[in-house]
Amino acid sequence: MKLAIIGQGGHSKVIEDLISLNHNHKIVAYLDDKYEELHMKQEIFYGPILSAITLIDFFGELKFVIAIGNNKVRSLISESLQLSKENYATLIHPAAIISQRAKIDHGTVIMAGSVINAGAHIGAHTIINTGAIVEHDNMLGDFVHISPNATLTGTVHIEDGVHVGAGATIIPGMAIGEWSVIGAGATVISNIPSHSTAVGVPAIVKTKQVIEGV
């Protein structure tokens, strides 16, 4: 599979390593707003093409992955590009454990050591980061980020845009409202409303976010 990576920051480095483990995958282009058309012309014969995102139509035959850790930015880029789901790659690290009865939507990236168990549904353009556990019958929306070593126990419902911090734990049956943030190391024992930040053990809602354009 020939791939184009959208975004070239820290998160993209991890995705590059993941891609390198599959000999059937090849990175053909990096698309980032820091590049201009000139770079595309210079690099085409020497290695991966470097191009502005605005030139994405040039790469229509490739599969894309939005390699940006920020959920809101990932969502805005996806909305602006208006690509079909068939244009996006789903990438799974060979060291991840995925149940055959789990469902993973397009554009999602599953990192090393993560576990996704039976009945879980992972939405589009979601990041399941290193060592994260998504237990049975979890429902995750789109543009979610589950950080390293976070644990979602059974039947947890995560709405769109949620960021669960590193090492956080969510007990069974809880619901996390859209575009909320769960702090690193928090333990969630009650439902969290949308556009909130919850921290601590047990997790307490500290702030109500105002998010424009989402």
C-alpha cells in the first residue's frame, strides 16, 4: 500500500515507524502546510515527496493517514479535505492484540502493545496509543485519542473528540461526553459531561470547555 502522511510532527514519527514494520507499505509523500509546491518538484526523484496539503489532489491514488495527535486539528483537516473513507488507511502495529470481533473504522491508528477486545468499536481517525487497553463492548467515537497505558474497562462509551490521558482508568459502563479531556492518571467512576476536563482519583470535573467550530 502506498501512503501519504498528513502532518509531520512528533506523532508522525511513531506512525512512520509503524509503517516501516510492514514491507507491503511504503511512504510516498509527506503533506504539511510548511511545505510548498517547489519541494514537491525537488523531491519527486529522490525519495518521498514533500508537499503542501493544498496539493492533495496530486496524490489521489494514495492512501492517507492524518498523523496529528491533536483531536480537534485532526477533525478540522478531515473536514476540510472531504475525502471518502476509502481514501484513508487504517494502520495496526503487529504487536497490538485485536479481537476478530472488534470493529475499527477508517483512518485509525493502533499502536504497539495495545489491546482491543471483543465487541469493541473504534471510530474513524482515532488513536489507540502504546499499551492502551480497550476492553469488551467499548464504543469509541471519531477523532478520539486514548493515550499510552490508559485502560477503558468493559462497556465504556466514549463520544467524538475525547482525549483520555496517559495511565487513566475508566470503570465499566461509564460515558464520556464529546470533546472532553480525562487527565493523566485519573480514575473515572462517574459519567463525564461533554466539553469538560476531569482530573484526579476519583476524577472530578474541573472545567467546562468552550470549543468553537466543533
